[in-house]
Amino acid sequence: MTSKTSTSLPDNPPVQAQETYILLVEDEPLFANAVSKRLGKAGYQCKIAGTLAEAERQVNTGTIELVLLDMRLPDGSGLDFLAQLRESEAAEIPVVVLTAYGELQDAVAAMKLKALDYLKKPIDLDELLITLETALKRVKLTKSLEYSHQRESRASKPEEILGKGPAITQLREQIERISELATRAEEAPPTVLILGETGSGKDLTARIVHRSSARRDSPFVHVDCAALPKDLIEAELFGHEKGAFTTAYSSRTGLIEAAEDGTVFLDEVGEFPYSLQSKLLAVLERRTFRRVGSSRERPTAAWFIAGTNRPLEEMVEAQTFRADLYFRLKVLTIATPPLRTCGDDIILLAKHFAEVTARRYNLSVPEFSADAVNAMLNYPWPGNIRELKHLVERAVLLCVGEQLTASALMLDDYLEETRASTPDSLSGMTLDDAEAALIRQTLESTAGNVSEASRRLGITRMALRYRMQKHGITPQR
């Protein structure tokens, strides 16, 4: 068995190396001694086990904080040892796998048993040190996230989808079916595409799908494709190696890798750069990825959910979104309904937001007046649930009485518009006049957004522009 060593040593040992005990399970003495010596110079405390029996004894001492595990030992398979370790009291010990055979099957099997990483022999000792440092950082971060999650769970109840109407009931049924499919799947479940307008609850839907599945105890990683800088999104998503680009001073775990066997939610996937869509497709197809600056493929067991408010089919036709990626994402679909279609559930949500806001700031919970209820039911809610939440929060914080009125919600102007659009006001109008009035009203309610207005009117954008030109209407933003 050979090993590739390097003469350069880090100037300072990593912080987590101090008093960190690492168990190297390896039957080749020369290689084991080389690794042990190098780890010692880096500040780690290294113990060596030449057999699985000795490794088990060392683990049972309770001092081992990470295991470097060879796949082929004289008294058995490293995979069998890893499986037994995961069933023991020391199940949480992180493991990095070493294999001389370079078989991806071994690596995938080890990752399914929650190995943190794997390295192919011959090992570059510099790469080994970087891998150990990354693995220990990840363990520390995971423990911190678990603590935060437990503290958050004690502090507040998880958000749920509220509503009793047909639109919300259908959404809830879609979530239940997909979560059940994900629980049954032995491998990674099919990708899910959540469609819906901005503010309609795509992120909450994705979190509930994750929480309802068998992966609920694994990480949920939210990736905002619209917010990530286009020149950094590849490194953020896939990770990078030290020196991969000018500012890559150390290796970094990407968001996909951080998800482990949990869920990756690609929010606003329609904004994902076209130049990187082939790489994302490769991850979904092959279940492997490469860090920027690395030639080594790493397996992933994550479940991928995507969300978008963009018309992906039109983007495919315009060649701004790959057709193969689109079809790979939409294996299962969920449609979050726009708030304007939810009927009385609008009032249910408004009362919920009022109660939450009042409880947070120790205020009395105001009631909604009749005109406020009427205004909320008639308002088209272009910002959907997010807009409703913000309007109600503002109204509760500024409320000086016991009731919230349409004026407090800033919807009194809309009530005037709806009264002007009653059947009586249409008397004496020609069909062209009525059409022009409806177009003007819809454009005003969408702040001049022609695309949104065409959707609400049920016609194409081209048809709407033709009618606007016909009636001399210019959208005012």
C-alpha cells in the first residue's frame, strides 16, 4: 500500500485540533505511522488500530472524537464496522472513510451510513488535514444547529398552513401525498417543483413537506437563487477547495454538502444562471457533485425541492431555462394558491397575524370592522400572504382603538374603486367603455404591471397590450 505525502506543514494547527483525539483504523504500519506523525505535527492526538476489534475497544473508551476508517481490514469490512458503530452508543462519532479501491459504490454506501467524507488512496496528507478540519467544523456547526433547533422548538410552535377552504384543502392534500411518497422511497425521493406567485407561501410549503417526511430530523437548507451573487453561486452551492479562486483561502463546504441526507430547497430556481443549469442537472441525475477546484466527485443523498414564481415553460421556449432541467425538476408539482382565491380564509389568516403580532408586543388583540372584512375580501392581494401579513402587523402596531378598519389597513381607497365598479355604475356605458374601465382598474390594482394584469383578466399579455393601445391606456407605475 502506498501513500503520497507532502513536506509542507501548516504554520499554525487548526483551533479544533487541540486535544482532539482521532482514531486511525488502518492495517498498513508504514502508512499508519506516516499519517499519525503528520496529524501529531498538526496538533491532533492520533491513536492507531490495526484491526476492527482494536478499533471497537478504542471507541468504547469514550475519548475518540473522529474516526479515519479503512475499508479493508484483516478481520472484516470497514462498512460493517461503520454499520455497527451507527447502532451503538457511539453512533454520533464522525467518520471519514479511506479506500484503496476508488469504488464509488463503497463511498455511496458509507455516506448512507452517515460518513462525513471519503478519500481515495494514495492519500495526499495535505488534503487529509483539510478534510479533517472541514469535517470537525461541520460537526461543530451541526451540534450548534441542533441546539438552536431545540431552543427554537421550545420557544415557538412550527408554522402551519391555515385555512379550511377548497384551495387550502387541496394544497394540504398535495403536501400529504408527496410527503408520504418521500417516506416510502428507499433512495432519494423524486424532485418536487412548487409553483406560485410571490408571497404565496412556497418556502413554508417546502418546509412543511420536509417536516412531514422521514427526513424531518435532517437539515433543511434554503438556497435563495435570486439573492446569491451570480459569480459566487457555484461555490456557495457546490463548495470549493483552497486556492480554487483568488479569495478561496481555505476549503469550504457547499450548501448541497451541508444538507447531508436532508432537503435542499432551491427557492426561485427560475433565477438560476443558465450557464450553471447543466451542473445542477448533473447533480439531480447522477446524485454526485464536485467542489469548485476539485476533480473528485462527492455523492449526495439530499432531497431536492425547487420553487418558482416564473413561467418556466415560457422560459424554456425563450431558451433562458434548460428544457431537460425543467422536466427533471417537475417530477412532482405543488401549486400554492394566490390569496385572492382563498375566500374566507383571508379573514382567518388576518386574525391569526393580528393575534401573533399582539402577543409578540404584549398588546390587546383588536377586532376587524365590517368594512375591513369587506375590503380584505375584495382586494386582489398582488403580494399575497406576505402583503396581508405586513399590512395586518402595521395596523395592529398603530391601532389606537379596539377595531381595525379598512382605513387602518390602507384599503379604503380600494373600497371606493369597488363601489365605482358596481353594476349600477355601468349603466349607460358602451361595451368599449366598460372594457376600458376594467383594464384601467386592473392596471391600477397591479401598480401598472401588465403581465400580472393580463393574468388577472384571463387574456394574453399581447392581447392586453392591443386593447390598451386601442383605448389609449398607458400603465402608470
